[in-house]
Amino acid sequence: MSRIDAKFAAVKAEGRAALVTFVTAGDPNHDTSLSLIKALPGAGADLIEIGMPFTDPMADGPAIQLSSQRALKGGQTLAKTLAMVAAFREANSDTPVILMGYYNPIYIYGVPRFLADAKAAGVDGLIVVDLPPEEDAELCLPALEAGIAFIRLATPTTNDKRLPAVLAHTSGFVYYVSINGITGSATPDFAEVGVAVDRIKAHTHLPVVVGFGVKSRAHAAEVAKVADGVVVGSALVDAVRRSLAADGRAGTGTVESVVGLVKELAAGVRDGQRVRA
């Protein structure tokens, strides 16, 4: 059983959804970012998505775009991101780690080399938002052969005709994008989210997690009522931004401010648990 499978089985046994947290590698700097990633499980994160900084993150809203810019300005690279995962694994062998981003940095790094290094570092899954199912031979199928899950996104416009193609080689979990648009751009309609999750689950045995637009404890609770997992990203990277000094340097409270928000979100997931029960 993979770490992803084991984690979803564990939270299901607890009768609750999983909390999936997203942060950008190297934001606002390498050391602070690594300290934050190491602190996330203790704050209540069940799975961790780590963003691979990229110059043109087309699916992301301003908060995550700015986090990529801060990380790249600080010298973050894909090699350093993999090294951060390896450093995280020195003290944590249980929490699933998913790398999320775009294909260009992986292509430049070299797919075989990337997959070998990612596996060695302890990466459990990939979300690469600009590779559709028609391009599975590029990265999805090689990743599966390497033992790394390839996680697909479904959206409100993914109809029943398209859904089988999206799900064909998906593993780990399905990520449902709750709104049309970029990350952090709106608040989802939670009733519609529930209907969409049910529709997807009718086509797959995989857990379905919901992200985009989840910003608060109350939002997390609403999503946790209907989904297998709740993803929060923009709110966390925006908390990083707000913690920075005027010159952009990390403050003494950067990690603490993000950890505090994760604790609130974890409490929200457990608020939703009472309804699920």
C-alpha cells in the first residue's frame, strides 16, 4: 500500500476527510520553506502538496504566482525542491508528499532523471496541470511505471463524456477543482461541489479531494462534509506573504502564522466530520 493509500484509509477509519495543504517550495526562502514543510504534519496536514516554482503558472491566481516569484528570486530550483523533500523524509516517513506544478521544469530536468530523483527523495505523487490525458506518454505513464502516482484534475466542465479519459490513468486520488478559473479566485458553491463529487465517485474507487477557493475553517468544514479531502493552497501562501517584512524578508512569525492557519483548517475538517458521521 502506498503512503497516499494508507493515509486515506487512516482518515476514512477516523470518519473524516483529509486535509491537504499546498505551499510553494522555496517561498519565501529555502530555510523558512523547509521549516514550514516540516511543521505542517504536526499542525494537522494529512498530505502535503509542494509547488514547483515556475515563471508562468497559468492556472494559478495572484497569491501562488507571487509565491513562485519569491521562490525563484531566492534561487529555488527543481533540484533544490527534490532535496527539500529528501530532507523532510529524514524525520517523516509517513506523510504523503505530492509535487504540483507544470511540465516545463520537469522536461528541462529530463523525465527519466526527474522520476528517479523524485522517487529517491520520497515523492509519492505528481500533479502536472498542463499535461492532458492525450499526453500521458510524456510523463503520466513513466511516472506510474516508476511507482509515483499521477493525480488528475477534474473541473466543473469535465462532463461524463470526458471524465473516463481523465480517470483512465489517474492514481492516488482525483483532484476536483471546485470553481471555473484560477486558484484563489472565488468561493465555491458547496452544494454544487457535493453533487460533482458524487458524480465523480460514481466513476472511480479513488478518493476525491476538492480544492480552489477554500480559505477558512468554515469552508474546510463544508467541503469535508462531502469530499474525501480538502485542499488549501492560496490561503496558506497568502499567509506567508502577509508575514513578511516590508523588504520581503521572512519574519520571525512566518512559520507560526501559517501553522496557526493550518490548525484552524484542520479543526474545520473535524467540524465537517460530525456531519459525515
